[in-house]
Amino acid sequence: MLYIDESTVKDILKWEKTFTAVETAMQRVSEGRIVQKPRTMTFIPNTANVMGTMPGYLDDKEFGALGCKLVTSFPNNAKLENPLPSVNANIMILDEKTGIMKAVIAGTEITTQRTSAASAVATKYLYVNHSKQCGVLAILGTGVQGRIHAEMFRHLFGFPEVRLWNRSKEKAKRLAEELNKKYNTNAFRYCEDNETCIKGADVIVTATNSPDPIVQRSWIKPGAHINAVGANRHHFNELDREVYRNADLFVDSIETSQAEMAGLNLDDNLKGEVGAVINGTLPVSPRERITIFNGIGMAVEDCAVARAVYDLYNQVKYKM
Ligand SMILES: NC(=O)C1=CN([C@@H]2O[C@H](COP(=O)(O)OP(=O)(O)OC[C@H]3O[C@@H](n4cnc5c(N)ncnc54)[C@H](O)[C@@H]3O)[C@@H](O)[C@H]2O)C=CC1
Ligand SMILES: O=C([O-])C1=[NH+]CCC1
């Protein structure tokens, strides 16, 4: 059985490839060329820990795959003496004709990249493509997702200022220093509080486990775009309800969002799927309207990126 480990995935998977795979998966969702149900969640009693199973099928020449991700979210892993990622995953991909397993692929880096890529796809189609300004990016939460969003968004969209806020301030400060050094810049700035981080920002990313709102409506600039990524079991808790009431909401999949975001009154502001915007079947919002992308993460994104990794691995292997 072929196992492609994390360090190999990190070596061969480039952000641009992940972006294209996720963009394709989002389009196929809105074309009905996928099969994907809400994930099953095994909540481990008396803890914040959860294990999810995410099976999916994606019909596409380049990124099509039949697969299943097993993912755990153990939010306290980051606080261990030897910290570990909070989110860990493996992805199985199966032969579509025989159902036989082709490979198990380490899925932690894939999950990291594909989540940020989904936000980037949404940002491209809901914001960047409408000639809106990419001046200030605000990142709330500087864990694994905060870091990848900061790096990937600056790389793809060239934000000259990336603000970083975290509940424990030292962590945000350290990340700003580290990224400034890595990219030989002073673009990454640490913020003392979430309000300062958000005010005047063009694009906002929330990537925390906060059960309470960390974004207030009055702090957001007209026409800004928000990618709400975090909050673990409660995908919509990072934004105050007033934010949802005064914005256009876009999701990755209506079907899975209806299950996992059931506590939010989606009917009020839900415009539809990002895939439909990409395909031109859903209009974009007026310029001054705030937009939210609430991506809860899709199995078919994992299938698409896993297929890309499998093909890249085989190309590299056969060349040797
Ligand atoms: N939508 C999706 O597809 C995905 C969503 N996620 C979610 O994104 C979030 C971040 O994931 P990672 O960066 O991997 O986790 P992480 O553990 O690396 O970072 C979590 C961050 O949240 C902050 N935080 C925790 N509790 C908080 C609170 N009460 N208020 C403010 N900040 C708080 C921590 O300081 C930490 O910096 C999690 O909720 C995770 O479940 C992760 C992967 C995929
Ligand atoms: O879609 C995903 O893989 C996850 N969503 C929340 C934690 C992991």
C-alpha cells in the first residue's frame, strides 16, 4: 500500500496547484458533478475534541477522485509541552473502477493548504476580480490557519500590509517577526487588539476557536470581504450576528452548510455557493456591500488536492 507522508506532500504540493484544485472542486459542486454529504462527527465526551469522516466523489478529468478523509481536531494540541497541530488528517483515495485503495496520503498539509486556498478562491471571485483594493489584510488567530492565510494571501494578492492579532499576543508578535524575517519585509504587523486589527482592513480572515464573536459590524469597512474559517464546532461564532445581518453570505456547499451551520438563519443572507459565482450563474454583490465566505471545508476539496498529490508523486517517482 502506497503511503505518501507529510514531508513528501510538503515537498511536491505548491500553493498554485492547491488553488487550482480547490477552484475546480468549488466549480464542480455548483455544477452537480460531485457527491458529498455532511461529514460525520464523533465528539469525544467531556473534551473539545472531535473526529470527522469526509467521504466524497468528484468528477473531473484533472482533479477527479473518489476518496475519504479522516480528520481530527484536538484544539489543545498546540498547548502541549511539545506542541502538535490541532488538526491532523489522512486521506484515502480509491480506484474509481474497482473500488480498490490506490493510496493513503498524509492529509494535514493538504488540509492546511486547501482551507486557505478556499478562502483565496472566494477572495479572488468576490473581491479581487472587482478591482477592489488589496491594501490591508487582517488575520485574527495566528495558529496554523492564520499563518498559511497570511503567507498565501500575500503571495497571491500582494497585500502590502498584513495585520496579525491573536488572543495570546506574544504568539502574534512572534509570527510577525518570523514572517518579516523570512520574506525580508516589514509588511507583517502585530496588533494589540482585534478592533485595531479589523478597522480599515480590506480583507479579514478569522481563524480561531473562539466561541464568542471577535468581529463587530461597526469595525468593518464598507465593501470589505471576510473569510470566516474557524470556531471548530460552531462555524459561525467568530462573527457577530449583526455582521451576518448586514452582509452577503457565500458558502462552499449549500448542502453541507445547511447541516453544519444550522444554528444560523441562513435564509436571510445566504446568496449561494462560490462555485456559482465562478461559473457566472450567481451575480456578485454590489461594490459597497460586505461579503462573507464561510467555508466549512469540503471532502471534494480534499479529493481534488489528494489526486493532484498522487499524480505529482507518480510523475516524480517515474522520473527517478
Ligand atoms: N473551515 C475549514 O475548512 C477548516 C477550519 N479549521 C478551523 O480553523 C480554526 C483554526 O485552526 P488551526 O489554525 O489549525 O488551529 P490552531 O490551534 O493552530 O490555532 C487556533 C488559534 O485560535 C486561537 N484561539 C483559541 N481559542 C480562542 C478564543 N476563545 N478566542 C480567540 N482566539 C482563540 C488560538 O490562540 C490559536 O492561535 C479551528 O477552529 C479549526 O477547526 C481548520 C481547518 C479547516
Ligand atoms: O474541513 C476540515 O478538514 C476541517 N474543518 C474543521 C477542522 C477540519
